[in-house]
Amino acid sequence: RILIIDFGSQYTQLIARRVRDCGVYSEVHPWDMDAAAIRDFRPSGIILSGGPESVNESDPPGASQTLFELGVPVLGICYGMQTMAAQLGGRVEAADHREFGYARVRARGHTRLLQDIEDHTTPEGEGMLDVWMSHGDRVCEMPPGFRVMASTDSAPVAGMADEERGFYGVQFHPEVTHTTQGKRILSRFVHDICGCEHLWTPGNIIEDMTARVRQQVGEDHVVLGLSGGVDSSVVGALLHKAIGDQLTCVFVDTGLLRHQEGDQVMATFARHMGVRVIRVDAEERFLKALEGVTDPEEKRRIIGRLFVEVFDEEAGRLTNARWLAQGTIYPDVIESAGSSTGKAHVIKSHHNVGGLPETMKLGLVEPLRELFKDEVRRIGVELGLPSEMVYRHPFPGPGLGVRILGEVKKEYADLLRRADHIFIEELRRDGLYDQVSQAFAVFLPVRSVGVMGDGRRYDFVVALRAVETIDFMTARWAHLPYEFLDRVSRRIINEIPGISRVTYDISGKPPATIEWE
Ligand code: XMP
């Protein structure tokens, strides 16, 4: 296993994902991880991440000296290389000009790390790599024992190696896809240099996790809030495999779900897999609580609170449950560890159990705590969940409640469900569903005039929204083909009495958000 020491780079999680893509387990820990914890981790290799600081500032974050004394290989990336250089007796200075973005480095192919890895060869026979650089400082004097492994005109030491100790540093970022040979470089490090085997596979992960869950809960019963989303679905499938009938799922149908979503959840889990699922039909309760409420945040609060209430009531009835399962995943864990105390425990708001009856005293089961989203999806498929469920676009906790502008009514939710379903069905038919990150319809409670046959219509408006994004923090609207939009619009207006106009949302984020409320 590989220990990744985080100095605050925006790419640290990416390093961990790339290493796991190589089939090797990795964990991210903060730079001030203490020496005992480092030893307990027993890494086969260590990667020092990049970071925003400069080693020449006063009191820069440094790597624990223990990291260099364990006798295992160390790879420093960007700031990680600089702190390695400074801590092992070299020198780092501010570069004349900063380098950000694409760069071509001469790769001196004599090191184990870069041997035979190159994008181009110069007429002189030197290897060249196309890489992604971002640095303001550069190593000007290498520590004793190191040799130059890569260089550019502005950074004579863009890579350095002490092969005897297995210490390597690169100024560029092998973890980002812009560095075309990045995956091979990381694979060379973890497999050939650290000697890790390709053991982190979906099958092994499942085996390992089911064994751990069995050990954690023994003969006890576990309750899980199933939402139909990817994470809770995969937890459900995993726990069912691990403990069978000791698992009870509670599925709250809020009446604000997508077309036939409740039936699909029941079909997959209850009928197909034989999971014990309690379906709570709470539509009336949710609609009643939302009556007359138009403010988006107020709607969110009401839906969230009611969800917890309903879930608690059902869970409270399961008198033998000792554990509550949650779909917490690794990015949630890293984010909370990065915050103030480092020990914060994130409870997903959707499954917030703050109100569970005191007497229940449930322990937490979080089998996905170590997994990234793409790993969760892969084990979901391996566990036999339908891929439409596992690769579904994200759906907000408050559901259609925030896609019906203003007051929520059953009539509106029914119209919206149908329009949304047509949009999604057509996206799938044209192979566009997986090309966009999120797509949905929004209900606008305004009427507009139309004609159909000889009749005049005066009906509601639906807006279609489709975006492309990596992280959902920024997004661009998807440039869907006109013919496609035309077909969706015709179908919606022809097939759904009550909707007479369709618009397409061409706002980016920022300044617009992805959802309309
Ligand atoms: P926005 O609208 O903020 O959406 O650009 C970014 C992503 O977050 C989802 N989203 C939510 N998810 N509860 C959730 O669980 C919410 O209240 C909520 N609001 C937005 C949204 O669907 C998108 O993927």
C-alpha cells in the first residue's frame, strides 16, 4: 500500500485515484501525520503531493523525517520534490519566471522511474516528455546522492533521483491526464520500484469489505436508508452480500422522485436481489408540509427535516437494529479530515440521523469510506446492480422539490416527471446520456399560449437543462444537437397535456447554478 502525504495540492486526491487505478491501495494523510502513525501504516512506498506553499517561506510544512528513514521508496511531486530537496540537504530558490501549464521536459532515461518512458525523441536521441507543470520555485542544488533525471530550460532540475535509496522527485504532475505518460510513470513507481502487486480490484475490494462488515456487526441487525442514489444502492448491495437478512433498508418515497423511481428501487432490491426493503409512502405528508411554501431554502429545510423524521420513525420500529449503515465515501472523509480538527465526522445530510431515538444507540457502518466514486461504481456493477442505476446522473436530495419553481404541487410533480422522463429517454436513445454530466427538466409554473389543431392552449412551461462538468463547481451547458432538442420538445408538447412550451437553458455555472433553485 502507498501512503500519500498531502501538502494541500488541488491534485492530491487525483494521485490517490491514479495509484488505485494501477490496482494498488493508497491513502491520503495530512503532511503533519505523526511518526508512529506513519510506521503503523507500513507503506510499501510514499508519495509527497504538491502544495501551494514555498519551502523558502518561514516555517513551511515539511515531511516527517520518518518518511525518509523507513527504507521504502519516496516520490516527491512538485512541492513534494522541493521539500524533499530542502530537507535532505539541497537548496530551492524562487524561479526567474513561474511555469504553469504544458511543458516539454528532457527526460534522462537512465533512471528506473523514467527508463523507456517518453513521448518524443530528439535528433540527439534524448527522450522528451509532455507534462503539466506548475511551479514558482525550483531546485537549484540537489541533496547529496541525487542525480538529474529531467530538465527544462527554466528548471535545470525538473526531476531528480537517488536510485540507491529509491528517492525520486519530479517538478511536473504525473497525476493529471495532461501529462501523457503520467499513468505509466506512477505505475512504474508503485509496481516496479515499490514492488506493489495489482491486488486492488473490484472483486478483492468486495471480498475484503464483506469480511470486515461481518466482523464489525457480528450477528447484529443493520438499518440502511436507501435513496436510489449510487452510494446508498452500492452499500445496500454490499451489505446484502455480507450479512443477508440481517439488513433492513428503509426507502422513503417522498413523492418528489423521478419517473417510476420508487418502483425501480423496489424491483432491483426487493424483488431481484431479495433484500428486505420497507417502502414508506410519504408523498402526502411531504406535499402537505410544502403547501404554500415558495422559498427554495425553506423548501429544502422542510424536505430535509421531514425526511429525517420519517426515516427515524421507521428505523425506530426496528427494535433489533444495532447499526446504521451510511454511504459515506472517501472524498467526504478526506474533506472532513482536512477541516479544523482533523477528526470531524461527516454525516451526509440526507441520511442525517441526528434525531434517531436516543435509546437506539446505533453504531455506524460505512463500508465505502475508503472508496472513490469511480471505485464505488465499479464494485456496484460487480455486485450485480444494473448499470443504469450505477451510472445515473446525480439527483439532489430534495428531488423534484427544487425543480418545481415556487410552490410544489402534485399536479406539477406529475407533469415534470413525465417531461423529465421523455428527455432522459431520448438522451439514452441517442447515446447522449453518458456524454453529459447531468440532465433534467425544470417545471415553470407560468402559463403560455399555444395552438394545437384548432384549439388554443394556455399551459405550463418546461425548461430542459443539460450540463457538462468535472466537479459540479463549474459547468458549461451541453451543446446538444438541434434535431435532438427538436424531437424532445415535440414529444413533450404532444404527449403531455398541460405543457405547451419547452425551452433550453443556455446558462453556464457560474453565474447560474446547475439547479434552478
Ligand atoms: P448547483 O445547483 O449548486 O448544483 O449548481 C451542484 C450539484 O449539486 C446538486 N445539488 C444538490 N444535492 N441537495 C443535494 O443533495 C441539494 O439541496 C442540492 N442542490 C444542488 C445538483 O443536482 C448538482 O449536481
